[in-house]
Amino acid sequence: MGVDRLNERQDDRERREERQTILNWLTTIDYAPQQNDYINRRQEGTGRWLLESKEFQDWVITGNTLFCPGIPGAGKTILTSVVVKELTTRFQNDKSIGIAYLYFNFRRQEEQRTQDLLASLLKQLTQGQSFLPDSVKSLYDNHRDRNTRPSVDEISKTLQSVVALYSRVFIIVDALDECQVSNGCRIRFLSEIFNLQEKRQASLFVTSRFIPEFDEKFKESMRLEIRASNQDVHRYLDGHMSQLPGCVLRSSELQNEIKAEIVKAVDGMYVISYILNK
């Protein structure tokens, strides 16, 4: 019995090591640190208006795509992190629900080729499975000995097979407008995502600046414009009043006057701080 138990533990350890090796082989890019950074910048309560909106509620229940455009500085990235947090919290005990997300950033375009983006989605959804899917293992085995990398088509096919293991998959994409255009990445990435939706009915949440190209691409989608709400600006200001001079802190009337003027000046943009940066 003792020997059998030792052998089982050894087998389990080897399986875990193989699983991690394959996940690292898919991609070393990890969006989790960005998610943690953005959600930690959020003032408590920020984004409730979005989560409580009819559009978002309908999307979570039955929606295919929710497209959320906004002006620069409207807080799209922080609100995207709020959506990721909401979904991961709501479905944390439901292993039949898959969640994967991407944060585009024009400063990190070397990490944002189509194959890298799809590989990241594949890695995240594979991590959500309690076992290593056969399709992912086969993809790795087919390239390991030759020391080659899979093509976009291979990754896309494997991604579809893993999505099929879930009853529902949410894909969240922030700042799609910052996906590079020069090498055809944006067109190919959108094509692959829309193909995934069509074949596997994945639910897609996308933020972007206003771009005519996207008006056409998402014309059939649910739409919700992102603006800095007065409530969110008030929450942020309330949380940072302590940074003002003592003469302001001693006067609630002056504080209210300052908040009212800032809310009026903001007009849909979080220009008061980098806390909401897009």
C-alpha cells in the first residue's frame, strides 16, 4: 500500500510538471499581473453602473457580444478589470464556465501577434480545466521534437476544442484599438474571434476608442458607451480628500464645492488621475 501511494504521488507530480511545461510552452505572456494592477487601482464601488446596466446583465445571461466604446480617458481599462473581477467571482465555483481576457497596449506590440493572443486565450482556458485536454497535449507533442511553433490555424483549432469543453466561455478584450494594424494582426485576430463565436458561441466583451471600422464590425452587437459616471468620480474624490490641504479638510462646504466643480469639468473623462487610464 505504501509503495502504491508513493507511485501515485510520483505520477501526480509528473503530470503536474508536464502540464506546467506545456502551458509555459504555449506562451509565457501573462495578463494576470495587469489585471491585479488595474483592479487594485480601482476605487471601491467604481463601475457598479456598468455591472448593473441592462446591457451588461443581458450579456451575461444571453448575450453574444457587448461592445463598449469610449473616449480616451473614460476609464475603459479599469472598467474592463471590474468586468473580469465580476465574472471570475460570480463563476468561481462553476468549472463549466471559462473566462479569458486580453489587455492590448500599443507599447507592448511585440507581445501581441495573432498567434500570441490566441495562445494566451488557449492557455487561460486550459488552466481552467482540471486535466490537460488531449488536443493541447497533441499540439505540444506535434511540435516538441521538431522544436517548432504552431501556426495560427493550429492554435485556433485547438482553442475551439478547449472552448467546447465548457458550457459557456467569456472572452474579455480591452483596448482593441491598440491592436497593431501594420502586420494584419487586428484583422486576423478579429476574424479568429468571430469564427470562434460562430462555431462555439463564446461571449465577447470588447472596449475600444471610437473607430469607424469597429462601428461596422460590431454593428449587430449590443453596445454600451463607457463614460466616467458622476458617481464614480465622487467615489474617487471621496477616497482622496485626505490628500488635500488642511484648510480644505476642515471645511466640508469647501470640499463639496471642489467636488462639484471637478465633476462638472470631468465631463465623462477621468482626467483627475492615472487611476483610470483609458
